[in-house]
Amino acid sequence: MLPIPSADGTALIEQRTGRVWTHAELASEVERASERLARIPRSLAFCRCRTDATTVINYLGALAAGHAVVLVDDDMQADRLAELERCYEPRLVLHPDGTVSERGGAPPHQLHPQLALLLTTSGSTGSPKLVRLSASSLEANATSIAEYLEIGPAERAIASLPFHYSYGLSVLNSHLLAGGSVVLPAEGIIKPAFWDTFERHHCTSFAGVPYSYAILERVGWRRRELPSLRTMTQAGGRLEPGRKQSLDDELRRRRARLVVMYGQTEATARIAYVPPERLREKISAIGIPIPGGHLGVEDDDGRVLPAGEEGELVYRGPNVMLGYATGPADLADGDLLGGVLRTGDLGYADQDGFFYATRRLARFAKAYGLRISLDDLEARLTEEGPAAALCDRDEQIRIFVEVGAGRSPATVGSQLARAFGLPARTFSVTELHSLPVTASGKVDYAALKALANA
């Protein structure tokens, strides 16, 4: 399990109950939970997650007891959760109310000794495909994050992202490991009460994906004083340079900083970051490798490419996953990757050693003989508001935009047709009041696909 400092400093503050845990008190509760769970032989355990202290104790206690833990959203759609449970048949289910369900009829799983944690991959919530992580990868990534973000006992994050999402979990892990603290709010970021909680408990940092920052602008967060704010971090997708610049300007005015980061669940969480003092100079970069990691650009044959040449971003580090699981048989597998992760992102490095992600290998559509990057399509549209693009059949590309951005479906379609030199019928544009998003705040492409096929 992750080491928790045995100290009197604050570890958790739960807004809903008003309870405060020191690191020593949290360690004691985790130990008690571990002792209860250790009476059951090493098993596969589903930990149903909310943003509360019981979830934190369940997660850390199950790890300490040696179980292989799958973090799942407590609000996951029933059919998706049922699919996961049918596939993996966990022996234990840990609930946010503190109860534990033991399923005596569940088959025994062969679990590799290194296997500690399993997370759903980004964009595949409820899919049987899981990322297999070791305890050492969790600790390595938390240590690295704490180092480059300079997290220490004085740092206090607010839990703005769910714990079953690797980014949200990394905030928790890095702060607990470094002796910092985490505030567990009762409301989400769209509610004034969230920001009241931030101010009341003197939080120093906020973590968000691009959609989080779009919401922040809508709720007028800049009107808040937030005197304790020192850091905002952003990962989980590309934030447009203009919005990044505006956010950086605002934070500099407040004597705070913006840290842009790049990562994947397959690397436990983080791969690269942009040092805040270089952000304006490297506004489009994903950054430099995190401490302890190495990032490079390679061609299809594994040849390392020089600065300026586009290839696949390949990461090497102790935080790389053991491999994927698509069913219970895969839980017996050991380390299949040897610390090497081919990210599936194309990009390049500049002469200063900063890396840039240009597009996903798989995010392409084929229309009228042309290969079109869906990421490029979205980048053109999101300057004016949230948008998403999907491949469709019969050489069509489905575009979804939010209402109220001063653009009509016909205008969007004609603009894209002109930009890409394609017939207007290539683009089918649908207006939505809001794009569906996952619990982690990313665009829910699975929900959009279901909507397109309805």
C-alpha cells in the first residue's frame, strides 16, 4: 500500500460530516479496515467510489490487506456495472456506507503477486478492459508528482475529480504520501458551495480537465477571491492555447501558477508536465518527462526520431502499467510491458527537449479517400465552445456542438466543408444542450455513439 505519514498534520477534511482526520488517525483507520479485510484470503475486490472518507479508507485498507482492488464509480450506470461484475465476478464489494459484501459463490481468481489496483481506461467506463497496476507503480507516480508539484505538508487539495479516475486518484495519493491534505467537498464544482468549501478550508490547489475549466468560466470563478489558491493543474485532454493563456494570466495576477500536464491511466497517471515558468514560451507543449521517467519519439520500427520529426510518443518509467485485463484470466499475468508504454499519441520534440502531442493514432476518419484527424476537427470547433467528433458510416462524420455558442449546425457544417475541401454532406451536425461527459469530466464518446446510432 501507499505509505501514510504517521503525523499529527491534517490528512482529510470531509465537508459533509465536518470530520477531520490527521495522518495518524487516517493510518489507524486504514489499519483497522485492513485487519478486517485480511481475514479473507487475497481476492478481487470492487471498491465503489464516492468523494468521501469511507471510500479513501476502503481503498487504502483493501490495498494494505493485499487484495487486488478495482475502483468503480458508485454512480456507474447499472448496465455497465452489471457488465463488469459479470465479467470479473469479484469476491468482495466495498460500499461507501462502510459495509462489505462477500460473495461466497464467486470463483477464486489467480492474482499475480504484483497486482494491486485496476482502473477503467479513459473513455471506457464500464468496459471489461481494465488497466493493471502494481503497488510500486502507484508509489512511484505519487512520489514523482509530489516532487515536481512541490507538494508538502502545507499543501491542501480539494477533491475536484473522482477517485476512480486516475487523475483524481493521483491527487489523493500524492498529497497523502507527501504529508499534505485533501478536502472532500459535498458539492461539485458547478455549485457555489464547492467554492465556499475551498475558501473555508484554505485549499491551495485545484485539478481539472478541459471541461472542468469550461465550467469554471460559466460559474464565474474569477469573481472569487480564493486567497489561499497557489496552483491549478490541468490534464485529461488538450486545453486550447488561448484559454490556457487566459487562465495563466489570471493566475499570475493572483500570484498563483498553472501546471499543464500530460498522462494516461496506463502510466498510473502522469507522464509529462510543463514547468510553470516555461508555459508562455511553450504554450502548446505537453512538457518534459516527470522525474524518474523518460519520453521519446519513435517510428513504427522503434527507431528514435530527432527533434522536429513526428512519430509515436513512447514513455519509459516505473509507473507504467503491468498490462491490460479484458477478463479474469488476465489477472494472473505479470509485467507484460517492462516499463515501456507506447502511448498511441503522435507527437514530436523540440530542440529544448519539450514534447508536443499532435493527434491520436486511432482518432481518424476516412472520407472520400482522405484521412481526417478528428482531433483537428474538434480543435477547430472548441474555440467557440464544447464540441466532439465521431466517425460515422457512409463517409460521414458526426459533429456534436453545444447550444448557445452563436453557431448553427448549418454554419458549422459549411465551415468544416470549406476547411477540409469536402462536400457539406460529409458532416452531420447535431446541437445538444450539453455534451455528455464521464464522471471524470471528459467527453463521453460512448454515450455520443449510442446517441448517433439511436
